[in-house]
Amino acid sequence: MVAADLDWGIGKTQALPWPKLKSDLQHFKRVTSAASEGKRAAVLMGRKTWESAEVAGRPLPRRLNVVITRRTDLTVPEGVRVAGSLETALELAAATADVESTFVVGGAEIYREAFAHPALRYVYLTRVELHCGCDAHIPNLDELGFVVDPWDGDQQLDENGVRFRIERLRRTP
């Protein structure tokens, strides 16, 4: 799950650089919270995302939160797990009995690893139609061979004066 501007920017000074997009936040919650009875999703994020203005060190409810960091002194609330790498975080999520699906939710370094990972099935992309002068970027997904994979969640929206679209991408073979 990622939101990016037209320059593939995802953040500025550890926060989202565009106004709050309620529909995008609802989409994020709906997709990362959807699970069968008794199951939940895992959300994997880097330390900077965990500490960002949007997450602020608070676990996302009804999801297994895994913070990826090389720091050994990071203190997290009970129930939040810490992993030293994306691979370890993926293994931890897979080994958790009630985890049904796994989502990478940031930041830039973690996304770069995830986009290249063979287990990646989809990228849920919110494309914000602005140039925000971001200081954190993801790779150009078009150049990496990702294409739109139509699904019932595709939307073109305009909110708070910001045009954006929500798409699901898949890697071409």
C-alpha cells in the first residue's frame, strides 16, 4: 500500500505532503483490515514510518504491526513486533497463526525491497496528482514493469482540492 505524487514522492519531512485524503485513509483501513473471521492482516513498516506524523508510534488496530529496523533499542507497545529486515518481518508474519495477509506500508527503503521481492502480488497505489517536492521517493513503478490490474476498488477522486486515483498494480511477467 503506497500513496505517491506524480514524481513518485511519498513523503516530506517524515509526513505526507498533501492534505488529508479521507477516501484514501478509508481505502487503506478497509484493505489492510479485511480478513476472515478470527484472522487479521500484518502491516510491515520501517521505523521512520512508525515514528511518522501519521502513525506516531501507535499500533494500527486489529492488525499485526511489525516495525522493521536495524536499531536494537527501539521500544514499542505490547503486541507490536520488531524485525531486523523485510525478510525477517515477512517470516514473522507468515509464522503468526492468525495472520491472513501481509501489507508493506512504508517507507521508501522498505518499499524498494518489497517491489523487488518475489512474493509481491499487488501494489495498491494511490496516485496523487500533484508535484509535492518530496524528500522521500519510491522507484518509478511504470519503469519497474508494473501495470494496472483492474479491480472493484479502482477510483478516481477529488478531495480537498486534490485529484487522485486508487489503483491496484501487478508486475508483468
